[in-house]
Amino acid sequence: MTTDTPARLLTLLSLLQTPREWPGGELADRLGVSRRTVRRDIDRLRELGYPVQASKGADGGYRLVAGKAMPPLVLDDEEAVAIAVGLRAGAGHAVEGLDEASVRALAKLEQVLPGRLRHRVATLQAATTPLTSGDGPSIAPETLTVMASTVAGHERLRFAYRAADGTESRRLTEPHRLVSTGRRWYLVAYDIDRDDWRTFRVDRVSEPFATGARFAPRELPTGSAAEYLRRSMQRRQESYDFEVTFAAPAEFVAARLPNWLGTPEPLADHRCRLRGTSADAVQRVAFRLAMLECDFVVHQPEELMAAVRELGARLSRAAAGGA
């Protein structure tokens, strides 16, 4: 029997947060109390703002329904570990759709996890190897959680940064927003020393440190962080037009190529053609084309043709044992 009323209420709330209706008698048996006590505990939860709905009948039943605001969740050890491991895995591999809100949730969850559960999360994470495409760099979840907390708290962030050319620097920033492109994470922030807005690839960030110094948020030059990142990337990269013909139907190619490369158009003789514009490195596009299980011909540009030839030569040398 659970005589501690707060502990009993937490146990009751944990049961009600499962998606089912609980008969009053079953709840009483689970908690080791009378049905009358269960009814009083249900009334207490309602007073605390939890929308508990009761159904009529011989035994009656209770379930938690959607309210105007979400009350605090109560998770048992297994549920907390499962959520933390899932969020850490997604954050560490930049899974598309895992946005900043998810990273903030991970930061909050890991902050309140007991030491024994943090150890379990770390152990499971270390023992798990995800099957990914290798398309994007891996990021330490701790880096994202530190950044997310400074974004939410309007707190200055200091970190070490490695530029594309390998140059190392120390940055002091006012972080504005984290943006995920599906393959990579970026931080949009105001760089204090350079007195201007900047975007930073998170996989090139190390030693992130929340300084504790608060700041008043500045207004971005563009309407949103995503739009600012898009324009920033366009300024840094030269785009090029490409054209490729495949010896396979359009639906076959479309199912095996990422959307960012474009949509193939059908041709005669079960072939198709892909025309588009890309700002990605030609080596990356060449690799994507080579992964298709069909023959293809690159018509333009010359840089992409050269990248395909180099990739083919490298694979041939590998197959020949380096001869």
C-alpha cells in the first residue's frame, strides 16, 4: 500500500498518461488503496490542472484527455532512458525533421536525469552504431544541447571554430537560432568580435561554453534564420547547371536519388534525363550518381564529368588491388 500521498499521486499520474482507460478497481489494486481514495486522488489531480475524464458504469473508468495546456509528464526510468537515447541518436546524426525544439527537449531531459540514468544513456549510446548514409558529419549531442540552451535563454556563447580552409579561431556570439538542413546543423548568431551576423556549421564547433552573460535579442537582416542561412550559403557557393542521362526509367531513378538533385524526365527506350542546378561539390554529386544501379552519361558541366572520371578511376584502382 502506498501511504505517501505525493508519491501515490505521481504513480497514479504515470498510469493515467498511458493511452487507455483505467477502471477504478484496477487503479485501486495497483496503488494498494480503496476506490474511495482513488476518487479523492483523481480530484486532487484535477485541482492541479490535469484533465482527468471519468466514465460511468459499474466500475467506472478514468483517462487523461487533452487539455488547454500540457501538464508535466511523469516518466519511469525505462521511458526516460528510451527518449534520451532516441533524441541523442537523432541529434548526433542530424536526422531530417529533428529541429531545435527536439534538441531543447533533450537538454531539459538530460538536465534532470538522475546520475544512474545518465550512465545508462551514455552506455547505450556508446554501444549503438546507427546505419546512416554517411551523408552528413556526426555531431556531439552535448554541443547541440549547450547551443539550444543559450538560444532559449538569450545567453552569450563562446566556442572554438574551424573554418572550411582549416583556420582555427575563438568566437564569442549571441546565438539566435539552430537550423537543420537534414544533412547538417547550423548556428545563426551575431558575432561580437566581428560586429556582424554569421552562420556556423555545428560539426566544426568545439568547446562550446555558455558564458552566463545575457543579451537583448537583435533583429535578423532577413525574416527568419532559415532564410538567412539559405542566402548565406548562396553567397558562399557558386551554383552550376548539370545534365545527366540514365539508362533506366524515370521512376527508378527518382526513387534512388535525393530530392535536392531534381526530378528526372522520361525519355524513349526506358531512359530518362535529369537537368538541374546545384551548389553542392561536384565530387558529392558524382558519388550520388555512382550509387545508382544503372548506367548513366554526364553531358555537362565539364567539372562534373571530370569528377565522375576520377571516381571511376579510383574505383578501378581499388578493384585491381592498387595495381
